[in-house]
Amino acid sequence: MDSSERRKHTRLDLKLEVLCQKVGAAEGGILSGQTVNVSTGGVLANTSHADIGVGDLLNIQLSVPPTDGLLDFGGRIEGFARVTRIITSKGDSDGNFKARLVAMQFCQRPQLSV
């Protein structure tokens, strides 16, 4: 491991569809996006939604595509994660954001459902 690397868990550059909902939020309020990278400790996702903040607890689902010989029918990874960091990219001259990178740390080991 590189001595400058401070992360506890190795990150994999995986592009998976992700759905999140704030714990305790009313029906709806589902945020969608795509992962940038995933590790056993958390996930970094790209989303254009603005209504989550650092410290929010989310119910998170990652869609795993079918993979021959491994997950022939695909599956879903589900768990709870806390938002640890948000990086916003400004998109236009009015200051409206174009995209957000949301770093989330798993609160417990997520479960795979097939």
C-alpha cells in the first residue's frame, strides 16, 4: 500500500446505479445517481440531487448487473450509510450546480440480495 494512501479500504472503480433515501423521510425523496468508486467501507456517488447533506443517514441500494459465472441474474447491495462529504461542481453562471459527488460511509456491512 502506498504510504500516502490514508484510506482503510481499497476502492474499486465501479459504475453502478445507486438509489438513496434519507432515513425517516416521507414517501418519495429517493435520490438516484451512479457510483464513482466502491469499497467495503463506503461509496462515492455522482448525483445531481441537492437535498442531502453531510451527516444525513441514508438507506442505500446499489444495482449489481448480471455477471456470467458470478451473479448470473444480477443483484442488489443494500445497507445504511452516512454522508461524510459532498463535493459540488458549479455548472452555470447563475451558480446552479451541475453535479455532486457524495461520499458515504457504510454504518454496517451492506448485504447482497439476488
